[in-house]
Amino acid sequence: MTSTTKALITVAATIGILAFSFLLTTLINNRGKKHTGSDATDDWNIGGRSLPLYVVIGTQFASAMGGGVLVGQVGNAYNNGLAMMIYSLFACLPFLIYMLIGNWIRENEFETIPDMVGSFCQDDRFVRFLASILTILVPFGWLISQMTAFAKIYREITGIPLEVLIIAIAVFSILFVMPAGMKTVAWTDFFFACFMILMMIVTLAFVVKNGGSLAEIRSLVPAEIIDMPKGFISVGWSTVFLWIFATVPGGMTNQMYFQRICAMKEKKQINKSLVISGSVTFIALIWSCYLGLGIHAMNPGLEGENATGWLLTQLPIGLIALFAGLIVATIMSTISSAAQSVVVNITHDIYQPVHPEASSQQVLKLSRMLSVLVLFIAAVLSIVYPNVLNAIVTTYAYSAAGLAAPMYLGYALRKKNMLTTMGIRASMVCGILGCVAATLLKSSVPYVIWGLVASVAALFLGSMLSKQSKVSPKE
């Protein structure tokens, strides 16, 4: 079979999977509108607070996975073996942390992280605006990284130019976001999640058949990365320490997780959804670990980042097409979720406070226009400035450092009447400045640690110095 034929089959399978998911999601959403008649803006922002448990689990899982699991974490396991399991634990920990505040978030009917932070300072406009910018940084960075990951992987399979693939994924993403925002994205994610799980089982069976059982893999992979317990810390304690701060603070302030809590239909099932979402994500990361080790056993001479690409060249044509579908499902779910999250921050937290008279339909129209604009900008940056992602990744630390203390200490102290608007402002600004200082000093300590320390100190010091401007937060 020629490479052209393989490419055509792969593209056809991918388009078929996307089309089926889109049509099924559209049918469900249209049926839901007839029965609920919910507000258009609520549907866009938080799915009309009507998402059932299984959909929330599916969309949390799909959003958490992303193409990074297929490329980055398989490569991580290829290079570092069982140590990747430690990374997986840290990556899933934010789901458990959100259990501390999940019910309270839903009870207060928040829609975004700036809603939560603003509740501690009487919706101070500066706090809401800065919180919006910080919240946008991570999903916008994910947009660029996922577009680039999709294009690089599909270029290897199909030979289609990078630029064409980036534009194609942006256009498809618009179709999944446009109809009803979160409601469309969540149901699409659910179908993608089901397909992901099916394909993970199929791919695992292929790796077991060709790479061998776990015992056979152990005999072919270096002992220092697969023997227990030393394999779990093969990267060294310093790297384990870095992984904590590379995953946990960012997950704790990830609005895509936050929004899905807000979208839950049954409040009493929030913690159950978080536990199951975290568990399914951890199992998927175990799959990534086994896949990486299996590829290492089959071909020990690769660079870790090329492990997934090499596996694609070994699959039969039918599996290549389905695996390509798995790739597009994981990446599309993250892109659509990230785009929707960015747009909600702009409309709900920046536009509507300035234009409270705007109707639901006006906001919905603006949201759709912004979806196109945001995805267009992300696509252009991915094509024209491929190195922009490095700068955006650096800002992830800024986002977590500026938001974590106001969010979690604000919640913990909400009944103590200790925090002030000035303290929260200072906390966010100093969190950013702490990261800037670490960047300029080229610190070997993770930037986010500097930022978190500065943010916590400023929160208490700023509140102490401005007691007279203290306001009572929501309880």
C-alpha cells in the first residue's frame, strides 16, 4: 500500500470520527434545548448547569489528557520509566484538591475563577481584570501547543504541510465550539473520551503483542528505570521536586477543571465526579507509561519525543487510521475546551462588567465572534512564531503564582474577615513580580515557588496594612 493511500485512509477516518461526534453532539444539544429552554449565555459559559455525571467525567478526562499525553508522557515513560508514574500522581492531584472547594464553588453559582476571586473583594474591577488575564494564559498556551502537536504528528502520517494542518484543526475546532460553547464542548468531549478509552485498549493490545508482557519488557529495558522501587525515583529527587511545582499549582488554578464543576447538574455528585475523573486520568497515564516502556523494549535507540511517531510507523494501516483518530480526539477536546475557556473570560469577566446592559443574545454573538478570533490568533502564532510557545509556557508559572493564594487562602479564610481588597490585589501583583524576579535572576528554583511565596506574604501583609478597607467576602 502506497504512502498516499495510507494518508487518504487516515484523513478519511479522522474526518469521519469528527463528523460523527459533531452530528451526535448537535442532536443531543438540540433535544436538550427543547426540553430545558435554558439561557443561551449559561449554555455557552457553563453548559446551563445541566451536565450529567458521566458527561462531566468524560469532559474532565478528555480536557486533562490532550496530545501531550500521547507525545510528552509516552516520551517521558520511554526515557524515565516508572518515574513517570510519580509525575502521573502529581498530575491527578488537582482533582482531589478541587474536592475541598467544589461544593462551595457550585453553591455560589460561580462561572469562572475571576468570579471566585472577586467574591473575596466585592468584585473589585482590578482584581477581576487581572484574574481574567492570568486565567487566560494557560488555556491560550494549550491552544498553541495542541495545534502544533497535532500538525507535527499528522505531518508524519500524511505528509500534509504543517501550515495546512494547523489551519484545518482550527477550523474544525470552531465547528465544535460555535453551536453552544460549553454544552457542545462537553458532550463532544464525552464521545471523544469514550473513543480514547477504546483506542487505548486496542493500542495496548498491539504493544503487548509486539513488545511483550511486563516481564519481557523488564528484561529489555534498563533496570535503573524499571526496577522497583528505584525506578520510581530514577530521575532524582530534585526532578521529582520540580515535577510537583510543574503540575500541581497549574492544575489547582486550571479554569477548564473549574468550569466543569460549575456545569454539574447535581451538586451532590461533584466530589464523585472529581474522584472518578482523577482515577480515569491516572489509569490513562499508566497506559502512557506502559506504552512508553513497550516502545523502549521494541526500539531502544529512539529519542523519547519520537516514541509515539515511531509507533505509528509500525502499526497496520487500519490501526494507523484509528490511532490517528485517537490523536485528533485527544487534541481536539483540549483545543475546543481551551478556546471556550478563553472566550468566557473575555465576555463574562471583562466585557459584561463594563457593559452590563448587554443581552444574552448579544453576548452569545460576541462569544462566537471571539471564538473565531482567538483560534485565528492561536493558529497564526503557531505558524508564524513557532517559538512563541516557549514564552507562553513560562507564563504558566505566573498564572499559578498570581491565582493560587487568592483562591485557596481566600476560601480558607472567607469566614475570618482577615483579607482585604488591597491584600488580594497585592497578592496577585507580587505573585507575578516574584516570577519575574526568578526569571531575571535565572533561578534554578522553579519560578512558581518564588511567586507563591511572594503572593502569600503580600496577601497577609497587604491585608494587615489596609484593615480599614476590609470587606466581607461571601460565605
